[in-house]
Amino acid sequence: MVELATLLAALFDGTEPLLDPGALSTLHAQPEQRFWLLRDLQQLLERTALESPLLIAVDDAHWADAGNGRGDPHAPTRLMGLPIAWLIALRAPREATPLVHALEHLKQDGAQTIVLGPLDDDAVMQLAAEILTAHPISRS
């Protein structure tokens, strides 16, 4: 398992990654070098955001490895003032994990939270119809 895999995937994966994978130093890829890796990522994000606004979306963050929450929890606040928006989606945590602690720090630093409840039956039917391009049959 690669530490910070979720964050690294959000930044470097895809046909048009947000950040240039070649710009990241391979010297800081070891777990004991996490501080320097996070510093390198912060610098890359700063440079890229000054060229164009960024939206970084991480879905299913509840599956993220522990390394994603173990860094400096205030690091994203150092990027405040730059045109970077973070959208992190996760299920309500059942236990306190490093990621949960990091997100709590972000909330204390002013991050906004939107809590979504379960979809009602009509919303589920509408979503299924849009995704399947067909009208599902209600079993109620």
C-alpha cells in the first residue's frame, strides 16, 4: 500500500492530471520522508493554482489510507488565499481515525461542512432513471 495514495491519485492520475507527475521528487517517496513529500506537494499546488484555479475532489475518502490524515493537519490552511477548492466526500466515521482528526482540524480552521442524509425513495428512483436512462419499477 502506498501512503497518501488517495491524495496522490487525486492530484496525479487521469488523462489530464492536475499536477505534473514529473515535477514530484522521487527522493521523498519513502514513508519516513512524508514531511518533505507534503512540502513538495504544497509547492506544486501553489505554483499550479497561481496559473489556474483548482478543484480537487476526493470521493470515498473513508477508504483512504491512514497516511492521508497523518500529515500536518493545518497544511491546507497554508494554501488559503490561493484559488484551490477541496471537495472531500466521505461516509460518517464510526471511529476516530487520523483522517477524521485532520478533517476536524480543518473545520476548526474554517472549512465548511455539508452533511447529506440518505436519499428518499423518489430521489433514488429519479437518480436511477437518470443513470440507467430507463424508468425503474417501484416495488412499494
